[in-house]
Amino acid sequence: MYRSGIFREMPELPGTSASSSSSHQDRGVGVLEHIPYNSNMIVPLVCIFIVFMLLCGAELLARKQLVRGEASRKLVHIVVGTFVALWPLLMSLEKIQFISLAFVVVIVLSRQFRIFRSIHNTRRQIWGELFFAASIGLLPLISSSRLVFVAAVLHMSLADGLAGLIGTRYGSRSRFLMFGQPKSVLGSVTFAITSYAIVLGFFKASKLVGVNDLNAVVLALPLLATFLETASVKGSDNILVPIIVGIVLQSTLP
């Protein structure tokens, strides 16, 4: 598998010979790793514009009070995060790293001038937002696999986002405090189930030696990720969960 430096452009992945493709898939690279992407800057700029429009849409809904509070923040979390998880299908991981730096700047400015209020609902969440952006830039340093990036970021967007929405809406009877922060059993269960689906999908897509040989990882990783999400404070789950998930998944690749 190709290992890239942080500032070196990953080579484009043109069509390979049948024998080469088969060999890569036998080693667990998976079909996703062979999808070519555009090497120019048009795609990254379009992706940044789409994120901006999604944030503007969420902000409009929040200001009209169609969604509010935690629901507003988690809606942004799910929609933007899931879109970001798909970026390796469109551009190199190096370009994603540069965009993550731009995200950090935008988040700081937005917090300072209260531009996107829908993502600044709580005092502690400034750290979560920055951790979210930082983890996007750090994941390519852990693995050059696009599959690992997708699975790790989906833990931030889908697993964490759905846990927050469902836990807040339906988990009032199962709430508890963890380091002074409200959590719910229902939210944690939602996170674990979503994490399990993501991890299982990762191994199915990566075409490794077979899920049956990786039962320990499939079962243990969602539990570990759920524990990290539950025990994290000040939004640190946005960096702890994807980084740990990325490390574990990368360790399973040949």
C-alpha cells in the first residue's frame, strides 16, 4: 500500500491491470482504494463551497427556530461530517489536510464573530469543533487508506451525531452524569450500534481475510469507541474517537 508524506501529492489511480487489481484486493485494499480522483483544485473548492452552503442552511433553520439547541448542532455534525467522510472519493488525502487547516481558521473566526450560531450552542463546544477539524487533518498521518479515513470520520458524524439526537430526544429516563456532563444509556447504545455497522462495513469493503477472522476487532472496537465517546469531556471525543478508530483499523490492514 502506498504511504504518502503529509505534503506530497498522492499519485492518481488510473486503471490498473487485472492481475494488479486482483493482487491489491487480495491484500485487503478493497475496491474503494482504486477509485480515481481529480488532481486539480476545482473539486476541493467545490467541496468547501458545499460545506459553506450546508452551514448557511443549518444557520437559517436555527435562526428561524425550526431546529434549535443540541438538535441544531448535531444536525450540522451529521450532514457536514458525513459529507467530509466521502471526500477521499473525490480528492487526495493531502488536499483534505489543507482544507482541515482552513476549517480551523473558519471555526475560530465564526466563534469570535458569532457567524454560525448553529454550531456554537455551548461554551465547551469550541473545543469539539476544533477537535473535529484537527482530526480530519491528522487521520491521513495515521493511514493512507481512504477506507480508514471514511470509517473514522463516520464515527464522528453518524455515530456521535445520531447518539446525540436520539439520546437528547428519547433518552431522558436513562440519563446519567459522566465527569459532570449529561449522557444517556440510549445515546450510548445508539453510538455502539452505529459504530458496529461502520466497522462491519469497513471490513466488508476492505476485502480482508474475512470478517470471521476479525471477530475480536469487530466486537471490541465499537465498545472501545463508545467508552471513549461517553467518557470524553469538552468535545474531546471528536478527536479521540476517530484517531483511535483509525489506529485500530489501520493495524488490521496488511
